[in-house]
Amino acid sequence: MISRKRRYRKYREKNNNYLIIFGIVICIILGITFFYIGLKYEEKSEYIYSYEAKKSDNYEALLKPNQFYTSNTLPKDLYYASKSIDKFGLEFKYDFNGSKEADISYNYNIIANMVATVANNDDKGKEVWNREFKILDNTSSNISGDEFSVNEKVDIDYEYYNNLARSYEEVYGININAILKVYFNISYNINLQGLDENSKTINDYIELDIPITSTITNIEEKYQNTTSEEIMPQITKGTSTTKFVYYIFSAIFIISAIALFIIMKKVIKKTPKEIYKSNMKHVLKYYKDLIVTISNKPDFSHLKLMELNCIDDLIDVAEQNNCNIIHYEVMKNEESELYVIINEYLYMYVITGEKLK
């Protein structure tokens, strides 16, 4: 065989290694998933303490002497004629229950805020006066356990606050809408026994709003009946080890994806025969209308040989001269020659089993 220098036109080939591609995708997804889980694992902490606090109130209206009511008190949840009221007897209840025993210190008080507003464009009006009154001084206590209860009764001198609001109107010559906001405030610190670093301070309240300057009075409850919460988060034991395991799995899958990619690109190679067959399949597919295959090699000794480096050049010669391309397989599954004869010239392009570049 005469040694020839060959250069081939590049073209893309479809890769049929679908299983490998699928494996690469799965490994990448799993690798990212395990890495993300490991990264976020510390956020999955467990709470070592929870509590629930139930709040309630009760009250009654104590009436001034009158000729209209047979009793000197009226129960809660009624509308009351403001001028008939002497006092309100209020009762606040607070029941705390924790999930386990702890050292709990708590304190509470009762205050009242007189809030006076004047009419404005918005529904709330514009505040012109706010004064705080101490109803019950701070009371403190400590327990070691999982529950405690507070029950406090106080009297609100409704007539006193009503007269005070009316005096404000007379002195300043304005009509106000006054509400007495009565707060039962409680604060407690929870400290788990033996774990001084795990402590939590909770602030809670019960609010009752009493209209003062209106002709009809109805007390409004403005609080949630139950407060509950999980507190004192603690990282689950063994988190560091578990986190490391997730990272290991992530690394394994990522490395596997890289390995599969390398296998697909570099390890799995076509044999020369496979490359030759692929080359011929490509040529016969795209240029079949021009190609005529023969079984015996003709005698071209009387023609001048013109070796071509690119199949496109051979195709151009054939199309420009409106002639066929003769195909002869020199070595089965190894080498073929393509010819175009124009006058005394033989144009030839050689297809082998070398990998296209």
C-alpha cells in the first residue's frame, strides 16, 4: 500500500450510551441532594422544652344604688348603662403547664392605661391623652416543677375614671373617646434543671378594654386564650457524624458521575472497524444519490491520480461535472476508496478506520 497523508472533515456523531448518561444525571442529582441535606442538617434541631399557658378572665359590674335593678351586680358579657356602674370586679386567671420540670421564676402586675382620642379621618382617631394607673404592684414567685397558676381579683373604680375623663373634656373643651385598657402582665423565666445555658424568658398578657365616655359600656377581651410554644432548641446528638456521612455520600455520587463521564469519553472507544463503519454509514447516508458501489477495482493506470484531503472536495467535483462517485472497498471493514473520473484525471478520497478529528 502506498503511504498517504489523510485529513478528514469533522462531523458530530450521536452517542448511544444512554445508560451511562442516565447514570451520570442520577449521580449528580443524588450528590447535590446529599450535600444539601448535610449542609442544612444542623437546622433540624429538636426542642427540649414546650409549654402551654391558658388565659381567662371573669368580671361583674357593681351598680350604684338605683330603682331599676333588683340586684346590685350584673354578670359579664352584657351591655351596661354607663351611669349605672360604680365599679367593675375583674378576675384574671393564668394557668401554665410545661413539658418537664424546670426552675421557673415569674412576676406579674396589673396596670390600666387611659387612652383618649378625638375624631379623625381614620377609624382609630387621634390620641390626645394617655395616662397609666397602677392597679396591682409587681408580685414575684419561684417554683421548681412543671406548672403554676395565678388568680388575681381587682376592682376598677369605673366612676372615678369616668369623672376624670369628663373633667378632661371640661377643662380643655373637647369631646374625647376614652377607653381604659386594663392589662394583666406576666413575665417568667424558665430554666431547665441542670442546664443553666438553656433558659428562656416569656412575656405574656391579658387585656380588657373598658369604654369610659360612652353612654353604653361593654368590656372587650383582646387576647388569645392560649399561648403555646416549643423553646430551647438543641442540636440532635450525633449531628456532626450524620452530617459527615451525608457529605461522604455526596462525594461518592459526584466522584461516580465524574468516573462515568470519563468512561463515556475516554475509556469506551470504538474499534477501527466500528469507526470505519460509522464513516461509511455517514457517507452513504448523505451522498447515496451520487455513489455507485463496485466489487472489482478498475484499472486506473492510464489516469492521472489526484488525491483529495476532504470528502467535500470530491463531492464538489462530482456535482460540478454531473457525474457519479465510484465506491470500491479495498479491505473489508477497514478501507474504502471513492473515485471521480473526469477526462484523464482520477480524483480519489480514501476512507479508513481512523478516528475522525
